[in-house]
Amino acid sequence: MIPTIASSERKGSLLARYAQRMGALVDRRLSQIALEAARKEAEGAAQTAMAASRAKTEFLANMSHELHTPLSSIIGFAEMMEKEVLGPMPASYLEYAKNIVESGRQLLGIVGDVLDMSQIENGKYELIESELDISETLTGIFRLVQGRAAQAGLYLQARMPKDLPKLRADAKAFKQIVINLLSNSIKFTNPGGRIFVLPAPTPEGELSIRIVDTGIGIKESDLARVLQPFERLGEALTRKQPGAGLGLTLVNALMGLHRGTLQLQSKVGVGTIATVTFPRWRVVATPAIGVPAAEPAAVAPAGAVPRPASPDTAPLTTDTPNAPPIPARFRTSLEQRD
């Protein structure tokens, strides 16, 4: 009788362990099924979001393309009227024609930004690279915007070191990057404010260009938001400045294509420093800098450290030739992080 009882107990123990293992396997399988279902649901949601984003981008691109040609024609006809090509016009009509030209150019700029962003998002924006003379290119950009700065009552100055190296980059994209940053500074700096353009090699052999202004500044909590497409913060809206909120987004995207970085430092009521840094392998070798490293196969180096402008610089002549140097107190207070 005793052996029978012992045998029954062993069988019961084996069945209990078997049941326990089976339960664990079932639980594991149920967890795997749930995870698989969650993964598929997440993938489906991601694909839906991507499809919606592509549809939005394609719509904006098509709309912008359809607007571009007739808008260019309107601007052309208005310019003919403004210049009185076909004969004299009343003064009030000339003013209307001037307003049409100015508004048309602003809208055309927005259309161009939307087209560029759609091409970048769809992977269709191709860089046409060449060796750029940075001093010469920045001088040309400076002359384009100095009139706007003078009208806004701003001091605008470029301080370029001697023997500034050349840069391997897309000329159109490079100009757009710098113009967008300068335009932002001009828009959000009050009359009497200062804007500085400071290109310089970094200690790591990269090339940085800093746009420094004494504008209204950006809250630290909003620095990430201003890089989002069509994002316009409260102060920007209240100032009723033109633009669709694509300027910094486009700068960030174009720098990404060049595998460089955009860094923003700002304090409300003090100003903003926008720094674009191009990787070392894009800097054309000069005796002062040496031979640049080969192009990396993967990601570009991160966290470039801008170098202050060399004291051996020559200020570019502007509409405000008496523009003072950057105040050390301002530069120090802005560059220090809280």
C-alpha cells in the first residue's frame, strides 16, 4: 500500500511540474502574440503616418509648383508697371505696382522654401558641390541684405579672418543658409540693434559661421520648436513678420544634407547666436589648416565648438560703417548656459 501511495505522489508532482511548465510556455506564447500584434499595429500606424506625410508633402510641392509660374508672371508685369516701360503712370499706381512686386517676391520666397523642403523630405534634393570662396560669397550675401538692415535701423558687420579657407559645398544652399539666418536676425532685432557675421575655422579643423544678434531672443524651452516646419512662436506672430516659419527648418535640413550642424543659443531680451558648422572634410586644405580628414562613411561629427573670431580681421564696409565690435559683456552673457 505504501509504494502505491508514493507512486501516486510522484505522479502528482510530475503532473504539477508539467502543468507549471505548460502554463509558463502558454504565458510566454501569449506575450509573444501580444508583442507581435503591438508591433504590427505600431508599424501600421507608422506607415499610415508616413503615407499621410508623403501625401501632404506632395500636395504642397504640387501646389507650390502650380503657383510658381503665374506668380513669376505677376511679378514681371508689376515690375514693368513700376518701371513705366509702356509709358508714364499716376503716382498712386506706381505705389500699387511696388507693393505688388514686394508682396509677390515674399510669396515667391515662401513657395521656393516649400518646394525645397518637399524635395529634401522626398530625398530628391541634390547638392551641386563646388569649392566656394567663403570671403567672396559672404561679401555678396552681405551686399544683398545690408539695405534691409539699414532700413530697419540695424548695425550690420562681417568680421572675416585673413586666409579664410575655401569650402566644398552647394553654392545655392550655402547662400540660402546664411541669408535665412540673417533674415531672421533682421526680422527680430529692434532698431538700433546689432548683427554680426563671424566665419572662422574651429580648433577641430571644421568651419563655423556664427550669426550673432542683439534681438528679442528665444526662450530656451522653445529652441527645439523653432526648428519645426511652419512653427511660429507667439512673439513672431505678434510682430506680424512675413514668412511661413520655414527659415530655420530649411537651414537645419540643408546643413543635414551637408552633414553639418546648426546650433542655437539664445536668451530672451539679450539676443541669439546661430552657429552653422561644416565638417572638416568639407574644408579645402590651406597651409594654416592642413589637410582635412577623409569624408566619413557614416554620420558627421557632432557637437562642433565654434572659435571666437580672430582679432586679425577686416570689417566689411556696410551701410552702417561705424558698426561697433561685439561687446564682450554681451558675447559672454549670451554664450554662457544657465
